[in-house]
Amino acid sequence: MPDAVFKRIIVSVNPNLIPDRELLSNKRLVESINWNSLTNIKAIRMIMRDKKIIDRIDLNKYKFKLSELIPLFLHHEDLIEYFDIDFVSLTAKEAVNMLQISESFIEKIELEKYKYNSSDTID
């Protein structure tokens, strides 16, 4: 497709409807789409597939839930620094999830404030 036609069409394309693999493998799409129009889950999937995509997305425009981010952190623990995680307000389950990602978070999580039963601690 000629560039002139592509540029006219791409502004009306919803990137959420483009299959993940196609979106990431097509250089023209990567360069042209509005990365900030992705749904939360699609944005997380794109970052999981290609960490460099995080630099194309304005994370401040998203309101991610920690439960949405856990799979990303399990794949790319180093990306936690891009997100503002409130370790004080974690639920008991979220605290366990964060410790499964990295035991280094034990210093940031006040474990004594939680009450756990055996089903909370078993994988």
C-alpha cells in the first residue's frame, strides 16, 4: 500500500482490533498507530511481547490495576520501576503475588498487617 494511502487510513484504524503479532511485526504499524489508544490489557500484552513498546506508551494515561500488571511483572520483573506501586495499600492476595514475583519486596510489604489462611499461601 502506498504511504499516502496508508497514512490516511491508519488514523481511523482501531489498534485494539489488530492482532498482537501483526501489530508488533509490521514496522509501519509500530511507527504509525496511537499507542495510547490501546486498552489496558492490550497495552500490557504488547509490552509483554516486546519490552521496547513501553517507551511508546504514555503510562500516565492509563489506570492499571495491580491485578492486570502481575502477569507483566512475572515476565519482566525489571519493568516494575515504570509503575507506581503502593505497597502500603496492597490486599493480602496482592502482597503474596508481589512476593512471588520477587522476594526483594518483603522489605516494602508490611506482612504483619495481613491475616492469611492456608489457601492464601498455597500456589
